[in-house]
Amino acid sequence: MSQINYNLAKFIASYGATSQIPPSTCPEVSFVGRSNVGKSSIMNKLFNRKGLVKVSSTPGKTANINFFEADGIHFVDLPGYGFAQRSKAERQRWAQLIGDYLESERSFNLVVSLVDIRHDPSKLDFNMIEYLRENEFNFVVCLTKADKLGKGQQAKQLANIRKQLQLDPEDIIVTSSQTGAGIDALKRRIEEDCLGDEDGYEGEEE
């Protein structure tokens, strides 16, 4: 199987409404997760770049849908969900933006759902996984910030979260943007789902 050259990653565009987003023309990998879960950091580690995807110490900073491209694959950074300190109207706009995007007719080759390994999944995490499962998305769960835990605690939390979310072993990956743990496994999953079917980017059938 051919490999994706992630070092070619570049920013394409930022959209504040799904109606602005052009139709899918290539495979797409979408990243979803709670605010401050480390989504931008994981994407930067994937691309082997420090600042391509803007990392902020302020949770809820990503307010738009941001598109990146590497080697003919689109990587989609969705707004973080569930940050309480933003206004209700702003939180509703983000929820609408995420929902409208996931319900649009696009090439959802893979959705990467990120969950902080240090904590049990939140209600919003459960809701996201249930939504992806019910709508038959191809998805993988990445547990972030593994470097914050020792090996024993990582294994305990992996088993605990996998059981809670009712995931098969191949659908959950322990990752760290600091050490690079799990990044190769994530790359393999992306390549399987984006390069395994060259015709798989025509958008989903209704």
C-alpha cells in the first residue's frame, strides 16, 4: 500500500458555515473531540509540524471548520465541543456547525474521535460515539495525553474506556503528541481507510 507523505501538509481554508464548504473531491479524515482534548497537538504530530494547526491554551479557541491537505488527502479539524465558558449562543453555533458537517454528503473515509485518557468519557463523548455508530461512520477513538500517565495506569484506563464505549480493540489507539506514541498506528489506520479504496471519495450515499 502506498504511503501518505504527511510532511506535505498545508492549510487549505477555514469555514464558519457548512454551506461555504466545497464538495468532497478527495478522501477526508475528520477530527472531533472535546475542547482542550489535544486535537490540534495530535494533528501537528501527525503532520510532523509544530504550528501548522494552531494550538491554543484557551479551550474552545477553534470556532470554525479548518481544512488541511497532505498528499491528496483532506484533514478536517472540527471545533471542540462542550466548553462551558463560551456563551450559549456560541456553543449552539459550534454544535450546529459540527452537526451540519457530519450530516452533509461528504467523503467520510475516517472520523477520528479524541478522548482524554486521564478521565472517563464525558456524556458528550458518549453522545458523539453513539452518533458515529448509529450513522455508520467509519471511526477510530484516539486516547490523548497518554504521557501524563504511567504505563500501568494507561493500560487500566484503556481497558476501562474501551469497555465503557463498547469498542473493539482495533478501534481504539493510545496516543501522545509529546512522545509520538500511537501516531504510527493512527497513520496506518488513515492509510487503510483513505488509500484502500481509490473510488471512496464520491460522498456518501443517502
